[in-house]
Amino acid sequence: MTQVSVTPESFEMVFYDAAVIGEVVAEVAERLGFEETITLEIDERSPLGRSKITSYDPIELWVDGGALENTKRPRQFGTARARDTIGRLLLRILDRRSGRFNETPDDDELDLMQFAAWDVHCVGRLERLGIGGQRQRRLYQFRNRHGFSDVADAAFEQLWDSSELSWTEIERISGDCRTA
Amino acid sequence: MRKIFPAEELARDGRFIRQTNEQRMGDPRGARIAGGNSGDRLAKLTPELANGPDRARALMHGIFVGEIQALEGAGRTCWDFEVGEDVPLELKLDMARQCWDEARHCEISVALAEHMGTELGEYAENALLYEAACNPDPVLRLTGVNRALEGLAIDVFNTMKEFGNMAGDPVLEFCEDWMLADEVTHVKMGSDWLRRLTENDKERLDKALEFQKVVDRLFSFNGFRGEEDDSPIQLTRRFRELAGFSDDEIDEIADMSREARVEASS
Amino acid sequence: MTETKRPREPFAPWDRRALPGLFDVDETAKRVGHYKWVELKLFEALGGWVATVPELDVKMRLGTHCYHHAWHADLFDKRLPELREMKTDRLTLPANDHMVAFIDAMTEPEEAAMTIEKLVGVYRVLIPHKIAAYTYHRNATSEITDMPTVRILDFILQDEFNDWREGEMLIQSMIETEEELDRAMIHQTKLEKLMLAAGGIAGPGSIGDPYVEIPEEN
Ligand SMILES: [Fe+2]
Ligand SMILES: [Fe+2]
């Protein structure tokens, strides 16, 4: 079983349980084929939904408390939301380790369009694995970055439906919307 | 059916989860507002923000439940008061008209939720808007709801319309444009009835304006709605003027927001 | 060139409207006052119920229909001064105490679980009776002297038919068990009895009297 270390161990501002969070992260990690230890740091003060990979090896993740929250019940942990957040981060790690993403700029150098395009490719795959979803939400985000047009929608379909794109292909699909 | 139907009993299907005011105000991270929490320094809502589209989605869901409550509130005003004894027939006719408008706004919001990828009930609902619509004095009710809350709706819809425009989202911009037109009409109804019903009753006028201020203040956490460049929701002078607000009144709301902002940052 | 001096009939051959009508001005005003009272009570109830029904589609339909009936009340209200009643409130009255009892019973259900009863009262009892009374009035009044009322009733009837259809479909979609069907029928019967006692929305004679007196045999 994947070892997950969650900080903080207990929460003051939200009703989260570090053990439950650890289980959800481990479950997603195993589904994606990870066996190594994962460290997850949560900023419980922030209800926003940001998340990032602070280290690829060893795996260290950082998230806003809001990125794991059940939006229907503020301050409560949301399993589906957590799976989506963690799944996207872990898939990005897998992508970068695959050799298909060697030319990818560092995470903080990616612009909103690039991020949105990669995200679509991640969430499409997660949905097929039964981990994430919200296709229309991702389409809306993608359209905000790539335009409300047929070209953008076709690009979205391609990113969502493909199983193993390389960074160059993602860049090309996203870039085609820019030129269109 | 009773007169004055309590907010706690508003009927919803199983998708909707109600957040009480205690829960909302008791969130140590700040109460949720404008698609974010008041504890954060929320930037102006634009598509350029990394979380812009998601905040717009959350805000749109807030608008959707607000539309349901506005519909319910206007409906209750048709029922809670007697023609002649409490209110003139024309006031109720206005409220019935508002019911239809708010029902259409619900329909528009449902379509927008689908467009933005939001499930109905995806976010918690609080009943603050409907609570203002429970005031037993029709003048106070209309002032609190139609002038304070629908006034806020003008600001929110205009912000969302601009968001749609900046993002190049023709659906959002189109919808907000139409809803904005209706809301200006509703605020004007509030302004007109306040003037007509308090023409010879200074005391009631003062009470109503005070209630409006209380409601306005409730929605001024952190001064999130204001005239500063980075106010998440922009105060909309032009449409408020159309809706019967005087310059002084608009200045007062702007000041209130500024004070709330200073208070929050100190 | 059109020949301008050639006389034509004042009523074109296809215009068969007749002068006589069953109602004089006073009777018309009285009926219109009853109609207005009913429309008023109906839109108030629909507005009040919006907050009490959990079904989203029903909630939005009630809000929409609320305005339709408010508009009808307004049309009748504006017609009254044209019928020599300047103080319109004076004629904004229920036809009789049974009609008051009917509205009281129709508006009684409040619980969230009683949407079927709310809809049945409006769409299976009140609106069909309104359609009947308005149709009778529309067909029995003079199409020449009382055309303003006919025109109003035509607009209103169009709303009533559309709203009745939507309401009936909502009811059909909500009745899924025999028990729910019984609830609908029991409530309908209860309200129909009150309406029977009232004699229709404008009282006895709301839809005229179709029976003929049999002359005594020699
Ligand atoms: Fe609205
Ligand atoms: Fe409104």
C-alpha cells in the first residue's frame, strides 16, 4: 500500500480527518500505479482550490484546504473533489516521468492556456478510470482559455478522448486554437 | 397556508443543502461571497484569474439560488398582505410580475449552470435573501429586497456580463444582459413604492431606509462590492441611477463598502 | 381608381355578430367583479405556494402562472370603471360565502408533501370552472355592445387553456401510485362539492341554465 503522509495531522478550521484524506490519496495513487511514499501538505486556512506539485521525486503535493472541500457542505471533506484534485496532480507526475513530456516547461512557467489544455487531457483520462469527471466544467474552463468556438470545442474533444498525448501534441492542439 | 412563511422551511429537493447563517458566519476562513470567501483578499472577478472560471461558476450558482429565493419572496408578498388593508392592488401586481421575471431568471440560470458545467445544488445555499423577504412591513420588505438585494443583483449581473464579454462567452453575456434589464425594473419598483407608500410618513420612510442599510451592510463583507479597481463586484452607478437611486444614495453604498474594506484589512 | 360612392353594408357578409346579449351593464359589472375577485385570490395563492413546493419545475410554473392571473385581475379591474363602477373595490367580491369557503379550502394545503393537492385545487377544479364561466360569458354577451369584455375574455381564455394544460400535465407527472391518485381524487371531490354549493365562480348561473321548463299537461 502507498504510504501517504498528511500535514497537518489535525485540523482547526475545517472538519477534515488526516487519516481519511490519506486513504483517499492512497486509493487514487494505487489506481494510477504509484507505490512510493506521497507527502501532502494542506493549507486549511484557504478555501480556494489551488494545488501544486512541490517536488516530483520524492512526491510532495501542496493544496488549499478548499481543493478537498465538499462544496455542498462547506468545511467538510469532499471525497470526489479530493480524488479529482489529487488525481490531476498525480497524472501530471506520471506524464512527466513518461518521457513524452521532456520538453514541458516547469509548472510555474506554464500559462493558463497550457495548463487548461493539460488539465483536460488529465481529467478525460481520470474519468475513464472512474476517478474524476465534470466534463462540462472542464469544457467551460477550456473555452475560457481557448475561446468559445467550434475550433476550441474540437480541440477539447481531442484532448479529452486521447489516451496518451505527448507535450508537443498538447501544445499543438492548444496552439491551433490560438492561431484560429 | 400561513402568512409569513419561515426561511428555515423553504421547500427544496434533495439536491440542495442549506447552510445556516451561524454556519456561514462561523466559518473561520470568512463567509462565502462572490464565488470566494471573504477571508481572502478577493481580486476583481475576471477570466484572467487562474480560478476565474471556477469562481464565476460558483457565483452563478449563488445567483441561481438567489433567483429561486427572489421568486419565493415576491410570491410571498402576493400572499402575505391584503389588498386595501396593507397594500394597493398595483403593488401586488408588480410583485406578481416580478414572480414571472424571477421564474424566467431561474430558467436562465439553470441553462447557464449547464453551460458552465455546474450541477444544481453543487454549492451550499444560504437563505439570506429570502430572510429579508420575511419582513412583516411591506414597505420595509420591498426596500430591503428590491432596493438593497436587487440593487446588489444589478452590480453582480453587470460584473458577470463583463466577465462574459472579456472571456468572449456569448451565452453568459447575452443572459446577463437580459437579466440585468429585468433587475433594473425590479429595483425601480422598490424605489417607486418606497416613495409612494411613505409620501406622508417620514417615520416609516426612515425605518425602511434603515432596513435597507442593514441589508446592504450584511452583503458588504470586506467591501467586496465597491468602486475600487480590484473590488470583486463592481458597483454599477449607471444602472442604479436608472433604477431610482440618487447620487447621494450610491455614494453612501460606495462609502459603506470602503469602510467595510478598511475594517476587514485592519 | 376605386369607386368611392358605391354603398356597402355596414356589416360585411361574413360578420354575423348579433346585437342582443344576455347581460345588461349592471349584470356584466357584477360578473366582472366576481371574476376579478377569483383571479386575485388565485394569483395570491400561487405566489404564496411557490416557497412551499420543493419540485423545481412546479415552483417555476407557479411563479409564471401567478403573473398570468394577476394580469387577468388587472384587466378586469380596468374594465369595471367602463361599466359604471368607479370604485372597483365595491364590486371586487366573491359571488357568495360558498365561494369564500372554496378558496379557503383550496389555499389550505401548505406542507411540502402536498403539491398534488395544491395543483389539483387549481388545475382540476378552479381553472376548469373559470374556463366554463368565461366561455359562457364570452358567448352569451353582446358581441357588439360588450366587445371590450369579449376581447379581454379571449386573451384570458388563451392563458387559462395553456395554464390548465401545463398544470394538468404536472399533476399527471406527479401521480405515480394509487395512493397518490386517491389523494388527488379525494381532494378534487372535496373542492368540487364546495364549488357545487357556490354554483360556479360567479355564483348560480355561472354557465347559464340549460334546462327547459316542461309546460303543464292539459
Ligand atoms: Fe432575478
Ligand atoms: Fe429581481
